[in-house]
Amino acid sequence: MKKEINLKFSNVYEDSKRAEAYSKLKFDKTYYLAYRDLPKIISEHTCGKNALDFGCGTGRSTRFLQKLGFTTVGIDISQEMITIARQLDPAGNYQHIDDGNFSRLPPESFDLILSAFTFDNIPTMDKKIALFTGLSTLLKQNGTIINLVSSPEIYTHEWASFTTKDFPKNAAAKSGDIVRIITTDIIDNRPCDDILWSEEDYKKVYTCSNLHLMNTYKPLATEHEPYRWINETRIAPWTIYALKKKT
């Protein structure tokens, strides 16, 4: 098990400037690759139309699921993010929750739980296991968790939407260490501190959370897409895990 990080880390987006900046992000450039294949992946693994967006932020992924036909609840521990999500989507269902507290949500009620980038900001093996275990109680028996996270390689290369060249220490980081990255698509150019987490360690988390890994996806860009790619055609910046509860 990896070393524990003694930080109050998971609420790094409780910041009005950062929340406002992230609310402007679109589904383009490197972020386009994170969402491009999700409709197909979701359709392959999901039946039913009740969804939860865990770590919804300002609601970008929540609205994405709504457009796919899902009745979606977005939850987040950042009140700043939830406030903006409600402003952007007054008819949507966005709920502020305490960290790790899912008691307001009915058990076994969701066909799909999407977590988009949330676990990039959650430290320690124990914390990840606790959250996945809690999320699994909200799934229907045949429900699916889609966990979309940053690949470790995102922190050591340049991208259409990100830069890491100012953080050479990222190259020596191990699973569980803090790494830094700057999103170049927003006006807030402050670095974001993330937690590097290996595919091997994610598999350990899923096993300990009584989840079965159905498939792993690593989307690559193509030269036919309308963006000026840097490394996206040869290195996958994102990893997408499809999970089910073990029976």
C-alpha cells in the first residue's frame, strides 16, 4: 500500500476564481478525447437512465449525461462549484455533500455513476477505497461506474490543453505522490496539484472496493480531428475504467 498523504487535499476547488474559470471549459482539445468515446462506452455497459455525476464541479459532465438521455444528479463537495452549476443549469439537480457522505442519496438507485477527473484529486489508497465502496452502495445491482482519470503520462508531457514543462519533478513521482499541471484553456493559470495514481494501484483499489473491472480504455487522437495535437496521437492522456459490482 502506498504512503499516506497527510493533507486536506480533496477540496482544492473550493475557490471562486478557479470555479469560475473551470465553468468556461468546453469539450475540445485534450478534453475532447476524455468525452469522445464515453457515449459508446456507456451504452456498452449500462442499462437504464438514472445517473449520478460524482464530483460534478460546475456541471459539465452532468449536462453531458443529460444530453445522452440520463436523468442525472450532480454532487460535489465544493459549494462554489455547485452554485455555478445551478446558475448554468437552473433545471438541473445539483447537490452539495460533505466529503464522502452519501447518506442523502437513495441506495441502489443509479444505473450509472460517472466520475470524471474526481479521483485525480483524492489522496491515499484508503480514501479511494472508502469512496468507491460508498459509491457502489448507490448502484443498482447491474449498475456501472465509469471512472475517468488522468493517465500518469499526462504529468510528464505537453498537450493541447495542458502544460507540465515547469514541473520536472513530476518525472520522478511515484504512485501516490503530488504532481503539478497547468490547464492552458482557462484564464486561471495557477498550477493544479493532483495525485499521481498508477493503473496497477487503481486495480488494487477496485479489488478492495468489491468492484469488477470490465474494461479499460485509453483514447488516442487521430489526425482527422480538428485540433492541433501535440502528443495526443501517440500517448493517451486519459484512462477510462468501466466497473461493476461483484456478485
